[in-house]
Amino acid sequence: MSSVSAASIPFARPRFGPVLVPVPDIVGKHATLAMIGFGTGHAGHLHVPLQADRDRLEVWPARGPVLRGDDGGIAWASDDALLFGAIEVEEAAAGGIEAATAEAYARLLPHLQRRGYPHLLRIWNYLDAITDGDGDAERYRRFCVGRVRGLGGVDTSALPAATAIGRCDGVRTLLVYWLAAREPGIPLENPRQTAAWRYPRQYGPQSPSFARAMLPPPGLGLPLLLSGTAAIVGHASLHPGSLAGQLDETLANLQAVIDAARRHRPALSPTFGAGTQLKVYVRDLEAMDEVATLLDARLPAEVQCLLLHGHVCRRELQMEIEGVHA
Ligand code: 3EB
């Protein structure tokens, strides 16, 4: 792909869905709402600090003129339909992962209100050493507690799609970024899975606050936004130790969410295809090649996959997949 001009975006892709491009192809060429770098870092845009199987920029095209600013440490951009934003909070300065998370979310919400995009559609969270700590002291569990504290409670009928993944570089800085809209989307659940906000007590004192997917409000040209999805059925992790087993279960979960979304929006493709773009988080760096081979055998060639080295928030889960689907 030589650029992200509208003509180069595959037909099946919604016009304003994200595209993954090699880095030199995009910089400076196109009006963008947001650019997120994966793999090697580059100046001038947000960088997700995970190793990748190739360097890619995720580009969210803008619908028109873009306003950009900094709102007290929140870097933001809006195109009058969507607001993109990012915040980083150092754990040491905040007083730990729970406090850092509470701070990030407590600052984010009023920012969305101020800018006039109160509806969070999709949010990404990256934190170091996500499964360190035992029992309720585990860092992911503290993150879940801090998130609800920062949000000031949870409206389970309006949760965004989300990802929460462990960075593996030892940097104790929480990175959160998001997409918000003026109008609400439709949060979706997965009939194969217990809603995350209903996970039982055994997984922590505060159940995770996210929906399995978000159907964006119509008219924005956005695809279905799929949350981080793993080999969880009901609330149990399945296929410990089996990459192939976990991958098949994860793909079945994603398919079930797509099926659920199609009941609201039948124009969505029934199967993974040219309109599907996935980010595959793999716990063990050494397993990346095997996961790539397994993906090749299961997905049509038109599905774009970016493999990232990241830790899933349950130790037994070796992978997690998120993405978009048109
Ligand atoms: C799961 O299904 C896997 O806490 O925001 C996936 C996506 C997961 C988002 C979050 C957690 C989160 O429970 C973990």
C-alpha cells in the first residue's frame, strides 16, 4: 500500500476505519485524526511500547479539518465527529498502579465533557507487569479497582469496548488512549461469555469494566470495534498450554460477537475478510512465529494481522485478539 488516500483503502473497508501501513508511506501525506505507532517508535505520534512482528502505523483518517490540543496532559485531536485522546500517568508519581489508573480515568471523563464528546466508544490500556502480585494485590486487579474509582462508578449499560494489556519493558507508566463520540454507540456482549462486569468474585474485588464490542453510532464510517478477546467461555479460561486451542476459542468468540453485531447492522460482513483487521497480543515472544503460522491457516489472506508481544491479564492466557470488522 503506497499511501492511505481514499482510493487505496480496500473497498470493503469503511472509509473512516483504521488502516495499518508501513511507517514511511504515511507520514505527512494525509489528514489524520490519529496515528498510533507499533513496533519501533517514531517521533510525532503516539507509540504503543510493545514489540511487533513489523513496524506499523495505525492511521485513523479524519473526516474533515482536525483540531488538536493539550488539555492538562491529555493530548487530543477531533474532527467534529470523533475525539481521540491519550494520557500517560507515571505510577510512582501517582502512588501505584491503582492510583495511576484512578487518576487517568478521573481526568479523562471531564475532558470528554469539556470537548463535547461524552460517549467513550473504545479505550486501550497498557500497563507493565500486569499479572504481578498475588490474589487481590495483583496489578490487573488493582487496575480494575482504580478504573472504577476514577470513573466514579460504572454504568454497565454504557461501557466502551476495551483492551488492557501488559507491556513487557519494565516501564511503570500507564498508557491509556481512546476514541469518543458526540452520540452513543451500541455496546455489545458475547453470548458465549459472561459479561466481564459480571465476572464472579474469584477474579478480583472489582469486575472489569468493558463491553465485548462497540457498534459505533451510524454515519461515522466506522467499523465494529472488537474488544480484547481471549479463550474465555463463560468466565473460565480454556485450553491452558495450547496455542492452537486458545486461538480457535478466541476466533470463535470474535465470530460470536460479529454475529451479535450483525443482528443490529446486517451490512457487516458475516465472516472475517478484507474488512477485518486484528491485533494479536502474544504472551511469549518465542511463540510469535507459531501464532503467525496458526493464524495463516485459519484466516483468509485479506485479514490484516499485526502481532504484538504483550501480556494478557490472566497468567494462563497466552494470547488475546482485538480488532475492527466492517
Ligand atoms: C477478558 O475477556 C480478557 O479490563 O479492559 C480484555 C479486554 C480483557 C479488556 C479490560 C480485559 C479488558 O476478560 C481480558
